[in-house]
Amino acid sequence: MFGSRKTVDVCPLDPALMMLGGRWRCIAILHLSDGDKYFNELSKLMPTTSRKVLTETLRSLERDGLVTRTESQSRLRRVRYAVTPIATELLPMFEQLTQWWERNHVAVTQARTAYDD
């Protein structure tokens, strides 16, 4: 499943986990997955995220090829964001992780409590 395991200290998932590891990255992708949005629309959907952090998150997603950015040519500067096909491929995995967490969060919480006691 993960290819050769000759080198034990290298996980083939590390690059993907690093790419998706930012706090707001998955949330932004999920909000964009149901259609393109202007920056202000996204900002309202993520009210606890500062505009600066949202801007950094979107730039990082754009750099990784997960989001496209389109600037309008009108007098008002409006920027629209959309997910790319490679980001769309992540959505079923997000759903599977969500389902896994819903099934297991109680057990994880209990294990943490037992460990901390």
C-alpha cells in the first residue's frame, strides 16, 4: 500500500499531511468545494479567521495548486477563488476522515484522559 518500507523513518504521507496541515486549509477547501467564492464571502464563512490569515491560507493553497485565484477586471478589485481538480480529489478523503473521527472521537478522548491521569 505504501510501497517499499526500506527506510523506516520516512512516511510517504508526510508531504500530503504537511500540505494540508494548516488550521484553515481544509476548511477553506471545503467552503470552496460547493462553488467559487469571493474573498469577502469566504471571510464571512470563516469569521474566526483574520483577513491576514485567510489571505495567507489562500495564497498557500494557490501555490500548491489546490485553489485558483481570479481577479476581476472591473473598477472594483474583486478576487474570486475556486478549487482545482486536484483539490476536488481530496473531498472523499475529507469525508472519510470525518466519518472516522465521528466513529472514534470518544475512544480517542478516553485514551487521552487515561494517559494524562
